[in-house]
Amino acid sequence: MLVITNEEIESFLEMGPCVEALETAYRDLGNHDAVDLPRQDAVVTNPRPDAVYALKTMSGNLPSAGVAALRLNSDVVHWPVVNGAPRRVKIPLSQGDRYNGLVLLFSTDTGELLAMFNDGYVQKTRVGGSSGVAAKYLARKDAKVLGLLGTGWQATGQIEAMAAVRNLDLVKVFSPTKANRDEFARLYAKKLGIEVRAVASPEEAAEGAEILASATNSMVVTITPAMVRPGMHITSVRGSEIPLDVLKRVDRLVVNTHDPVQAHTARGWPSEIPEFENGDYSRPDIGVFDITAAPELKDVVAGTAPGRLSPNETTCFHNYKGLGLQFAAIGAILYREARARQLGLTVEDRYFSQSVHP
């Protein structure tokens, strides 16, 4: 069994192959050749004020790649107000101020545990990569300008994925913190070899953009109806970023999944946890807007639902919930490449299997 770290993954994982692997996984899921189990969160009290402990799990089986994945997170979460708006923030409390997130990768041929790896680098890659798959089917083929809201971890995945599926000439990026957006622009202009321009407002980032992506941890709206233009493709990483007015305004809406996050809480907590008001667990318009009326990405990739049909269509990929299957798709790449490059720590299989019938 192979143990692989974020640092090792970052040294070789590239967005292009991940987008291709995710596209295959979505197609298999749409053709009923793969299985995804929705995310579940078990939420209990934590000694810190206004914080909770959450154990999160999600999984998926991808037989075409010969693997199944179980992703799990052990998190302490709170919702501080940053720049005047609440955000969902995990608190690094493990030794050395570190976070806890792992993926277990199993063989669907033998059932054995093949690998265990950090989920952090894969997390942003699978979210960005899925947005890239959607953009391949929903964005204009000649789209060259990306407007990006956010400069954090998830934003790096979005810009890399959009650059992987479209020949971008310009990225306009906004963050409330000037130093962050300036540094992000400098870094990605060098990395991608294109113009990346830091701008002073979300509206400026959206102006002239053919693709508009929001990748923040904001609990309030980041994309407004005034930003939406004919022919634009819109995407987000959180349900709270796109309001109902935008979802109803677009010509073609595609969602990552119809399955909601299943949150199981102690003390009947929904009224005390911001996520139940506007976030991963719910949104204020949940009873007004039927998200299940929109096709899932797997159906678009499998060809049972249409992608973009005309240049002037306004399209939206509402990437508001993740899939465990995404970790299987990218995990297969990680395991193969880590073995070929002789990376990771090999641990005897006997520590992860047993002779006793479970």
C-alpha cells in the first residue's frame, strides 16, 4: 500500500489529464457504469465558541479505472466575518497547525487498499477539473476572456482548468485584498504565459468576460444578475455564490448533482449553523427553485442532455456539491504516476487487511 503526500502529488499532477479523467468518470456515471455515494456530514459540538466538529465522507466506484475511493475529512469549522461577509473556514488544529483530509483508494478487482493520500491538492484539482469539463460542453468554443472572483486555493484550480479547455488570452481576477490579487496575477501570468490582470471590483472582472467563475468561501452572493451577459458561461464552487435571480436568468443550467449533502447533527442544530441558512447544507430559496429540474453534468457528458446550443446562450454550471467519484478518477492517475516515479511511502499490506472475516 502506498502513502502519498500533497507535496508529492503537486510535483507531478497536471490539470489536463485530470480534466480528461473526470470527463470519462462523468460519462461512465451517466451511462450507469460507475457509482457515486453522496456526501454525508456528522456534526457535533466543539469546545471553541461558534465552532463545530464535522466528520465528512463521500465515495465512488469507477470500474473502468479499476478503483474505488473513499474521501474523509475530520474538521473543526467556524464562520468568521471577513471583509464584512461571513465565510466558511476550517481551523487547522492538528499537530503543527495542520488539517485532516484523506482519500483511501481501493482496487475494484481485488478489494485491496492501493493507496492513501492527502485530499488537499486533489480537492482543488477535482473541483476545478469538473468546472473545466462543464466549460468544455457549455462555454463558447472561442471563449478567450475569463473573469475570476477569488484568489484562494479553489481559484487556482479554476484558472488552471479553464486554461486547459479554452485558449485564454486574458484573465481578470478580483479579490477584496489587493495584495492577494496582485500576487495571484503575477504568479499565473508567469505559469500560464497569458495576461492575468488584477482588477479592483467584481464588476470589472465580469465586464467583457466570456467565462465568469467564482471560487471563494463566501457565505453571501458573489455573482449578481448585473454581471450576466448573453453568451457568457458562469460557474461557481459554492451554492451561496450564485443567487436565485441568476439561476433563473440563464438559458441553460447544469448542476453537478441533484443529491444534497446529508447533514446529521446533534442537538437539532440547523438554526445555529450558518451552513443551513446559505451554504453546503441548504440555501434560502431551496423551496422556491427546483434544482432537480436542471440536468446533471453526467447527462451532458453522456449525451443524454444538451450542452450549449448557440453562441448567444447564457449557460451556468452550478458546481455546488462534490462527488466521491471525482477522487476515484484522479486517484487512479496518482497511483499510477506515483508508482512509475517511485514516490510515496510503501507500507506492508498486512497492516490494512486481515485474515479474520469482517
